[in-house]
Amino acid sequence: MIPLLILWHPSRRKTFDMTNKKDLLSIRREIDLLDLQILSLLNSRGLLAEKAGKIKTGQNKYKPEREMEIYEKIKNLNKGPLLNQQVINIFKEIISSCRAIEDELEISFLGPEGTYSDSATKDHFGSSIKKRPTESIEEVFELVDVGKTNYGIVPIENSTEGSLNSTLDCLNSFNCMICGEIEMKIHHSLMGSNRALPKGGYEIHAHAQTLAQCKLWLDSHCPNVKRVAVSSNAKAALDAVNSKKILAIAGSLAAEKYGLEIIQDNIEDYSSNTTRFISIGKEEITATGKDKTSIVVTTKNERGALYNVLKPIQANNLNLAHITYRPSKSNKWNYSFFLDLEGHMSDQNVKALFEELKEINVEVKYLGSYPRTL
């Protein structure tokens, strides 16, 4: 049997290409029409936001509980092919832009620009805000406390290195409320003026927690290099810009912002490395059904002090999501315990806990009830 040969003629290729081009043009026309509809709908939403802003005269324009409700609804309605997180990212920017029509928020964060706190600020509030970088976590609290910025973003905990003491101390000292939380996967990069790792005669600058999170990699690849702890990773990036003898550890945002070359990506010791940030403000947040409540309980130096705090938590069927402690600043050998509980201050079992804590020999400071991270 003689095999049948099908000859490919150049004209077939031309016909195939023309068909594809026609299909692509048709798809692009449909996309253009959809873009016009989306633009019209976005402006309609903006007009409604403007009307709502006029009704809410004198009220706070930012409602994290309302925004969380929208995100949850969108997640439940999403049919794909866009992933839930992709859809939420789009809606965060839509909400941020519409919110700015009502009132453009000013947000303070640990600066300079290019820090992970900068990224967390954008992730939480969107791009349509005024950003105010600060030189310290304490300055973020100060600005929020006196009303110079509407809200602040500060790191509070890292999955590998634990809690940030400066944030805990500020929570105990200032009259600011926790309004929300953000969890961010942290990937560190070594960067400098050139792509190559120098043979010697240089320093590595980064925030102290970042140096700790990259210790194993640094011990292996740069064992004899001096490590210098600075106020932020973005400050380290600026140091690297100003001196070729300095390398920085920071996120890719810092490399992009300050024009540095990335020598090595993902040098963190643990791939699951995650930092939890909190937003702080002056208002209480109403319940969403998926909330946390944070408190500080300061005990006296006596037997069973912590047990007496934990016992009513269990008795009221509350889940203790996190606990850490700091020495009390007012009394030697007394300790302040920072507790995160699942639930809202308006929940009956949370109310019952506060009533029971009043009956024991402790000081309690309420730090806020707020939506749990998505």
C-alpha cells in the first residue's frame, strides 16, 4: 500500500494566518466594547461614591468592615477564569479610587519608600492614597495618635523571627486602635550597583530582622562579610546607592525604585517567611463575622498570674490565636501579655471575658476588634 502524502503548500499557511488574524481582530473588538462598558460602570460607581460621601459628612469615609464584606461577596460570586486573589486585587484598586473621591486618606508607614511596609500599605489601602513615610515605627503611631495621618501601617510579627518589640511597646503606650491586618509573603534579595557578588571589601546592610531571616544564606555565601543593621531595608538600599562598597538586602520593589541590580533572589532561610502587618487608627470597627480582638493584659509578679488570664479564655470558648509578652515599663518583673482572640468585642463570649478579667488582679487594655486577613 502506497502511503498517502499530504503536501503542505505555502498558500495553506497564508490562509491559516489570515483566519487567525480575523479571529484576533474580532476578539479585540469585543474587548474594546467591554472596556467601554467597564469604564462607564466605573464612573457610575464613582458618582455613587461621591453621593455617599456627601451623606457621610463628618463621618469616617473608610469602612474596613464594609470593604471586607465586598471582598467576601466577590470571592463567593467569582466563576473564573480570574483567580479570587486577582479579582480582589482589581476591586481593591476600584474601591481605593472611589474612596479617594469621597476623601483621600493619608497613610503613614515605616519608610522610606520601597520598604515592605510600603508594599503592605498599597496592598491594604490601594494606590489612591497619600503616603507619608516615617523614620520609625514610633513616628507612625505619633502621627496617627495626634490626627496628622488617618491611618498607619506597621509590622507586628514575622513567622520565623517572632514579634516586633517596638510595635508591641507602641501599642501599649499610644491611644491607637488596630483596624485591620495584612499577611505578606516576604522574599529577600541581595542587591547592589553590579550584578556580581564582590570578592571582598564590602558590607551588607539590612534591617535587623531581615539579617536574622537570611542568616543561614549569609553564613554560607558571605561568611566573613560585616553585617550592618539599619532602620529599614529601603534605608539599606539607599546606602547601597551611595556606596559601591555596600550591598543591601531588600525586596524587589526597593531594587526597582532605587535602580539597583539584584545579585541573588530569595535568600530568606525559609520559603514560607511571612510578615504580619497591622493598620492602626482611632476608630472602632464593627463586626464582620470573621474578626479578631486584640488586648494587652498586664499581670503582677505572683503565682498563677498568667493561668488566671488564660482560664476565662477557655471557659468562654474563645480561640487564642496568638500570645506574646513584653516586660512592663512601669513595674519591675511585671509583664504585659499581648493576646489575639478570634471574635469581636460585640460578641457575647468576648464581653463575658472582659467582665471576668475585671475580677482578677490585672490591667487590661483593649487594642481593637478588626477583620481577619483574607
